[in-house]
Amino acid sequence: MENSFRELKVGFELPALKKKVRQEDINLYAKASRDFNPIHIDEEFARQTPAGGTIAHGMLVLAYVSQMMTDVFGENWLESGELNVRFKTPARPGDNLTVSGKVKKCIEENTCFTVTCDVLCANEKGETVISGETVVRVKKDENRC
Amino acid sequence: MTEKSRFDFSQLSPGFEFPAESYILDESTIKDYLQATGDNSNLYRQRSLAPPLAVAALAMAALSEKITLPPGTIHVSQELVFCGMVFAGDRITCSSKVSRKVDRGGLRLMSTDITVTNQDGKTVLTGKVGFVLPDMEKISG
């Protein structure tokens, strides 16, 4: 996304990321994250809870937001990213999620630009799964916003 | 982790520090993580980097292994600050501390600060996690 660095300005829309939530990914995420809460991986257990079925880990869905930021900002995001989000609605297996973001502030500092974005993850019904804000410092030699 | 070493919500108060937990972020864990999240970025593979959310996930695991929260607890908010990159094979140590607890009038909230350092003692990630707990009095009738 190197070209997008030059296009960054307030109102710029980050390229959206689309993801389908799959139970096998949730199961693998449970292993990688060591979070084996049955609400995520045990269908029988989850059916008896208010959720009515398994739900994805909130941190798995948040990983999609981080992935969108990495796609745009590369190592700048890994080195200096900040996230502040709220989990609004659980994501369920079969859900089609869209992660989007928009630049809302771009401030020039000595060696970098501090870029603040609104971020959103929504399901196909238009329900907000995650909403919040990200901040990333983009080195000046890589950006002309 | 035995049940004995878990802490119940009622035992916790602001300032309480959970015992730290260390993990080695090996290639295999990162590979599973990237597959689970459907992240095909070459960035991680080329430089043997760990996604920062994989680090955050382990910090959350360290916390959840030490605390007993009632069924119905909701993870409502998450703040994260990435302070440095983490590489495959790094040994990370995850610490957490209760920063806020509200338990009155049916409102039960808890915020916990998390800090992750690498094997050199450098902080690589900080954050804050927010939980809302169910009102047990209402549940029990």
C-alpha cells in the first residue's frame, strides 16, 4: 500500500477488509491464543448460554482490524500502533464481516506524521461488532500526507 | 495452572497485581495464529515477526488463566499500544494489574492494565482490558 501513503489525508478511506467467520478458524485461534473458553469452541455448551451458540473471540475479530492497519501502514503499525476499541456485538460462525477505517486526523510532528483513524467492523446485517480509534506514527520519509 | 492459583473477582481490588506469566512465541504458534486470522501478509514471514495482536492474545491468556470470572462476563473494551516489534523465538513476559473495579448498585466493572516485556526487559506492548460482569444477585434471584 505504499502509494496510499501519499494519498493519506483527512477523510481518506482505508481499503476495507472482508472476512468470513468460520468455526475452524475460531478453533485454531483458541489453540494459538490459549483461550479455550467453551463459549467459543463448544457448540453444545454455547447453545445453552444467552449467546445461543458459539461466538468468535473478540480478540480474533480485533486481529482483523489490526490486519487492515498492517496492510496500509506496514511496520509503522507494528512499531507504533495504538488501538482503543469497544466490542459491541459478538461475531458468529458464518458471519461476513467488513472492516473499514477512515483517517480523521493527520498531525505533522518532527520526524513523523501522527495519523488517527476511526475504525469499524460490521456484520452483513449492518450491526457494529467493533468500533473505535487507531493511532499510528508514519515516518516522514515514507509519507507525504 | 491450578484452580488454587486463580483469583475470584471478589478478591480483587485496584492495584492488585497478578503473577506474571512468560511464553516463548515460537514459529509454530505464529503460524497457527496467522492461519486462524487468515493473515497472508509476507511481512511476518520475511522478517520472522509476530503480529502484535498475537502478543496481545497471549497477554489476555495470561490474565484469563489467573482469574475466575462468572459466566456471562463480557469483554467490552480493549486498548493497546505497540511499543516494539516481537520476533519469533522471543520470550515475552505478561504482567497485569487491576486498575479499576466498580461493584455497586448492580454495576460490576473491572479494568485491568497489561504490560508485556521481551527477554531484554524492553516493554513491547501495553494495554487496558475492560470487563462487565453479570449482576449475580439478579441471576440468583
